[in-house]
Amino acid sequence: MADRVTIQDIADELGVSRNTVSKAINNTGILADATRERVLKKAVEMGYKQFSYVNLPALEKGGPILPATAKKEIALFTSNFIGNSHFASTMLDKFQRELSVFGYSFTMHRLPEHEIAQLQLPASYDRERTAGIICIEMFDREYCSMLCRLDTPLLFVDSPVYDRMPPLKADHLYMDNQSHIQQIVREMIRRGKTRIGFVGDISHCQSFFERFMAYQNAMYLAGLPCPAECCITEKGPGVKTPGYAAYRDYLAEKFSKMKQLPEVLLCANDFVAMDVLMVFRDLGIRVPKDVYLCGFDDSPESRVISPSLTTVHIHSQIMGVSAVQLLLSRIKEPSLNYRTVHTETSLIYRESTNG
């Protein structure tokens, strides 16, 4: 009887496709764990014996279906060094510890510019061992689109900007980029500050874009204009990323040309705010006496610089837990609709806005 059982017989018995049964038996492609287990148990029940990877005695005894070649590795892709000042440092620590509980290992792959430009996967990446990919600081849209075509469960923590572009076919995790930006604007207006601007390259990533849109929406709802001369939303010609001397030179040029300074500047993150603070010192502009300054991220540096920085705190450990839940649920059930999750943030007032 066993010799006569075919993959099609199992498919007919379960009411699934032959391709689904083949994936389960041969451990190929993406298949939900529950579906794989149902197919394999039915195959054993019907007397099918041609398994290339399952521990058949354990399966026949009702044991868990854990093939020797099961993919149990999660790969991190990033384009930048994630130091202790980056919110993702704490997030990844929690992410890795949570993954280990479920028996997954964790590998990190930092991609240089030329690999991203050439759409190359890192040489250290093992597709056959990888159950899922998490991307942090991966903002090249073409490269991210390529990753979406790998047929591997994928999670983006932040992402390229969506403006007028279709969303990437993957799950996304962000911090709440809007609530507290809007709250800061309302509070500044309550204090009589109505000339409010924004600094940060809004094409850098989706989070920067969302923070700018939150600023614009808050000003609109308050019946106030968003003065274009108070907003520096590009990074300047030839500047690859903020945080370098060329970006500060660009900021200095823009501020020097302003006929009237804003009363409040919201910055896309703390490091942009610190660049602004350095430029202001060179220009003789005082914070908070002349201009209020706000950041985002609550980096360690934001607490020790002078003046200390009003900012938005990211709950990195909650992001780590959410990342695990999103990625493992995608591994377990690949057919889920794509999800976008925003985690809670907290507003912290400090010296840069007079507390």
C-alpha cells in the first residue's frame, strides 16, 4: 500500500494542491508551519515513506516536525554601522534575545555602497539557512524591491520613502512618528511661538517624511502657514547623508540667508538637531534664547549636550519584541496580508525649549 501512495493522493485527501504537498514533503519554498505539519502527518497516516528530511520515527510517534534542514537563522541587513547611539542598538539586543527563545540564530550583514548599487546579496548570506530577513537603515528603494522578490519572509524597520510610490511587499515596523511632533507644535503655539520650521532630509527615509508631514498637519490644523524659508528639507548638493561637515556647511549657508529665524525648529532626529546646534554656535545663534530646538530619538547624546535636547523617546525594547512577533508570524504564515506597525513613543522636554 505504501508504495502506491502518491503526492497527488495526499493532496486529494487534504483538499490542497499537489504543489503544497510537494513543498511540505521536500521542504522547499515558503509554507506555513501548520500546513506543513498537517501534510506530513497525513502522509505518514496514509503510509507515504519517501521523506528526504523528516525524522520519521518521531513523526510517527506524534513528535514535533522539525526537519534536520529546517531554516532557523534570521539575517539582519543594514547599510550603516549601528552604534550604541542608534535606537536600533537596544532594539536588536532585545530582538536577538527574544529570537533565541524560539531557537533561532542571528547573523548580521553590513552592505557596502557598491553591493547595494549592484543589487548584490552579501557573500556571507546563506539563503538555504535563512528563515527570514530584518532590514534596518536600508533606504535604497531598488535594493529593497530586490529583497522583496527573494520569496523570503521580510521585515523593514523604517523604509525608503513611499511618497507617490507603491508600498514594498513586506511587513514594516516604525516608531510613532506623528503624535508627539503634533503635540510639540501645539505646545509651542500655546507658548506663543507661531513661526515654526523643520530641518531634515525628508527623502532620507519614511520616518523623516512622516515627521515632516506631522509638522505640516499640525500647523495646518492650527491655521498657521509652514513658511518655506523656515524649512530645510533637503540635504544639499553632493551630500550623501546628514551628520558630516558638508551637511553642516549646507545648513550654515541656508541659515545665513534667512531674513528672519524661526522661533522653533523641529529636527528629523537628534543628530540633525546637534548639527543645527553646532552651526548655530558658529553663527552666534543661542538655543533656547533665540531659537527653540527639538530632536527625535532620545539618543544618549541628547541628554548630555548643552543645552540638553527636547526630543521624542523611542521605546526600543518594545520595537524589538514587535519585530520578533511580526517576522515569526510571517515565517509561520507567509500568506498573511502585509502589516505596518507603529510603536509607542514618549515626549521629553528639556533645556533646548526651556523645559
